[in-house]
Amino acid sequence: MFFCFCEEYNDEETYLVVSDIKSIAKHYLKSSFIFDLLAILPFNILIARNQFESVSQYEFWQRKFKILKLLRIPRLFELLNVNRVKKSIKDYY
């Protein structure tokens, strides 16, 4: 999550690469920060089992919070952009 605050992005309007740290941070906070934050929170530790009336109710909510992690899948596809990976390899060599 820390590296997302430093990752350059292409501006939607000008199609230029933005490398200013403040602009990158604002863009990340507006786009997928909340989903990444929800995905890394340890809900099984934050939600104590004794807060619920039964174990099944606790397990129900635990499954619901695990589903929140699926919200990161679109970000994964963005990171696995083939052209971007090819360009990175070409730039490296």
C-alpha cells in the first residue's frame, strides 16, 4: 500500500506521466485507497468473537469481510497490464 503512494500514473486529461508525490497521493486517495485499506485490515482480530451472540453469526460476518477483499481484483488487472510489463522489461534491459 505504501508503494501506491509513490507509483506514477498517466493523467486522464493530458495523458502525461505524473510524478509529483502530492499529486500521486491525491490521485490514489481518490481512486482505490479505501478498497486497499479494507483489504488489508485484519477483521478477524478487530472483531472479537465475544461481541456476537453465536459462533455462526461471527463466522457469517467474517465471511462478509473476506468478500471485501474481492474489491481489489480490478486493481490486479490494472497492474497486470501486458503492455506495461513489456515496456518495463524493455526499459530494464
